[in-house]
Amino acid sequence: MEEDITSKIAEAIEEVAEGQTSLMVVANRVAEGQIALRSEFAREMDALRQDFAGALAYRTLKDLCRE
């Protein structure tokens, strides 16, 4: 009887450990994805800043030429 309970507890602990391992794998993948997205976001923001700076310079020169 005690052996059955001990066996069931051991099985439950093993299932929890396997679930925890799977969860950690998923969490690591999510973290890697966030790092990649953060890098892509930074690149896109830099591109937008450059576009904005170029458009601003163009408008400024255009306004100066009209005067």
C-alpha cells in the first residue's frame, strides 16, 4: 500500500518535473523571440528617424528656396 502511494507520488513528481522542463523551453524561446523583436524594433525606429530627418531637411530647404 505504502509502496503504491510512494510510486504514485514519484510519478506525479516526475510529471511535474517534465512539465517544468517543457515550460522552461517555451520560456526560453519566448525570451529569444523578444530579443529578436527588440533588435528589429530598434532598427525600424532608426530607419524612421532617418526618414523623418531627411523629410525635415527637405522641407527646410524647400522653404528656404521659396523665400
